[in-house]
Amino acid sequence: MKHKGIWLINGLLALFAVPIAVMILIRRVDGSGYVETGRSRLAALAVLGAVVLIVILCELIYLLMAHAVKKG
């Protein structure tokens, strides 16, 4: 199984991102006492999505570079 590290990172990412997203959708008040609205929940989910997207882009760049090195 190639790229075991990427599979491990993806598993950990899913293990942490899904419960955090559920917590964002369920909570009524955040840690600072701010009452959550629909817009603030969407903003929090957008930040979480951006972090996940950055990790996925880094993995894709790594895989493309590994493929290019293997090919050439």
C-alpha cells in the first residue's frame, strides 16, 4: 500500500473534521458566549472547509511530484 502517510492523514482529518462540523452545527453558544447565528455557523464551516481543502491540495501536490519523480 503506497503512501501510507497520506492515508493516515486522511483518516485523522476525517476523524477530527466530521465531529467538529457536527459540533458547529449543533452548538447554540460558542466558548466566548457569542450566540451563534446561521451566518456565523456558515463562516465557521467555511474556515473548517478551507483547512480541509488546504490539506487536500498539499496532498495532491505531493502525489503529483511523487509521480513525476517516479516517471522521470
